[in-house]
Amino acid sequence: MNKSELVEALAGQKNLTFKKSEEVINLIFDSMAHELARGGRIEIRGFGSFMVKDYKAYMGRNPKTGEVIKVRPKRLPFFKVGKELRERVNLEEPS
């Protein structure tokens, strides 16, 4: 499912216009991105949690040339699946 499909599903289930559904989805995603950018953590019970992990600088290698390069430190979002979602995924048959 992509973002457009999510917007359509919300619009269909809650009798909202496509535009209003898109605003709701964008508000949720923007709020989550803002919280993660601040270094915060997001927990959605039964689904999982989002957090930012800090990675230190290290020396890497360009796979094409073999040249050693310095990789800068970075912060990346990380998702940890919740128990209820993990169990649900393992019970449902793929379609």
C-alpha cells in the first residue's frame, strides 16, 4: 500500500473527500517526521514504535574504486514492530 492508496482507503471508510483525507494523512506524517527530527520517540500501541538512532562516523570503502572514504555521522529513523502487529502478520495468509 502506498500513500495514495492509504488516502483512498481513509476517504472510503470515513466518508471524507479525497482532499480532506490527504490533509489528515499529511498532518499525521508531518507530525511524526517533526517529532523524530526533534529526537523524540513515537509509540503506537499494538503497532510499533519509531525512534532515531545515531550512527558514528566510520571509514568505509567505495565498492567501485576501492578508495577508502570517511562516512560522516548520521541519524536514521528506526522502526521496532509491536507484539500485536507481529502476531497478526504471522497469522494472516498472504494474498
